[in-house]
Amino acid sequence: MAQITLSAQVEPQQMGQRLDQTLAELFPDYSRSRLKTWIEAELVQLDGRIANIPREKVYGGEQVVIQVEVEEENHYEPENLPLNIIYEDEHILVLNKPQNFVVHPGAGNRSGTVLNALLYHYPNIIEVPRAGIVHRLDKDTTGLMVVAKTIPAQTKLVRDLQKRRITREYEAVASGIMTKGGKVDEPMARHPTKRTLMAVHPMGKPAVTHYRIMERFRDYTRLRLRLETGRTHQIRVHMAHIAHPLLGDQTYGGRPRPPKNASEQFAQILREFKRQALHAVMLRLNHPITGEEMEWYAPLPEDFVQLVNVLKQDYLLHKDELDY
């Protein structure tokens, strides 16, 4: 067991929220159910007094202190796996994640993850919650991720992410011909029957995705998207919800199908593209320690470039047949 002390100040905008909800936002490394248990066990103090009612409302500005004993986190082995680091200083690093690379160990993926690689290349990062991982990308989504190398940097980045101060933009190819950009503002929660999946649900957490059209092809549309929130599978679920699932997303959209009279080359590339066509292309944030605004871009990976090229070629071959 390890003795830990957590402290934070309730934000003014949290006024009127339940205590357990507020703590879940202030201390995202711990589940709401665990925090509720700590409240009921009288381990939480608000401005020096014991607060033991999870539904108690907060006013904003209170100082929270939690002193508890917790079991040591699961031990993950460092592994000498390559990381494509595009920026690094003493506080943070930004990496360009390839496809088929799980970010955090879980059921069925105890090794071979970004976290295992971070523990190898940066041994001291074991002191930072989740080895400094601030946000995740799905196994087969490529692109930019920021990692904190110190606890102060991680605390600030997590807070900025919650306050929507970190900008993340993606490129994607969606199924269907889209006529204009827009916004999907639909709450999300775990799928009611398939617990490993997510779904739009009226009782879910707020989720907002902005998108604009970059190019239109036959039966497909290339998009630039910006996350306002960061729910699990958010872009994939939101695009499927508006009947434009991402090309290659077999979980939420099914197998890609070539348009009528498509070339054999085009059909073969679609058959072989067995991941969602989604790439985290831009990341912008204020440095957690210096406050400097920083921005990074990651070029499209080779398989995505090849996909876009054959979509263009197919469009040019058949553009005279189209009515848009």
C-alpha cells in the first residue's frame, strides 16, 4: 500500500455540482466510484472539514484534500520499442503514433504499448500517473499525442484538456458524399449491450465534433475535424451517427465498398485498408510550464496518402458521370 495526498481547489464554474462529480473532474486519475468510496469513508476534507456525502453541492473555491492509502498500480514492464518523437524538452514530449500501436496496457494488451516504451526510454516517468499519458489515440488511429514527463506538467495538461484549451485536429475519410461541413453535438456513453464500444446516448457525457470538407470523391469525402471534447471513439461514433462512418472502420461502419466500375487497383486498396481512416494531424497547446503557445503537425502516413491518391484517381476517371 502507498500513502498519497491529493489536493486541489474547486473551480468557480463547478459551483452547484455534486462533490463526487467535482472530485472526478479534479482528479481524473481515479474513478468516480473510488472517489465516492473515499468520501463515504470520511477521507475527503473541504476547507479543513470532513465531507462525507457524495451528493453534497460545492460552492466553488473550496480547498480539497484527500489522504488515502492505495494499492500500488499494476506493474508494467519497460520495453525497448521505437517512439517517433517530434518534440521534446524537460517537461513534455510529442510523438507521432503509428497504426497498430496500443497506447495503454489493458485486457489482452499487457505489453507492446506506448506506455511500455515510455517506461523504457524515460525511466523516471514511472513517477507520473499513467506514465505521463494525457490523452489516447485508438490502436489504429495515427498521429500526434502529447506526454507529460513530470507531475506538474501532467496536472496542468490534464486540466487544460478538461477545460478545452488543447486543440486537436484530425484528417479522415468518411463514407458517402457530404455536401457541407458542420458540427455533431451528441452526448456519448458506453454502448448499452456491447460494453467495449461507445454510442450516442441522451444520458451520456457531452461530446462535440466539428468537421469541414476538404475534398469530395465518388462515394467518399475527405474531412478535417476538430475535437471540442475527447470521448473514447468520439469521431468514429459521431460520424457513424450521422450516417457517414469512417472508411475502414469495421467496428462502427463495416467493410469499405468500392464505387461502381471502380478499377481493380482501387478495389484492392480498399480491401487492404483495414483500419479507420483517421489521423491526428495537428496539436496546439500552451506549454504547461512556460505558457508558450506551441503547435505541431504530422504528415499523413503512407497508407493514408495511398488511399487518398486512388480516391482522387477514381474521381478524375468518373467525374463526368457525377451530378455534383
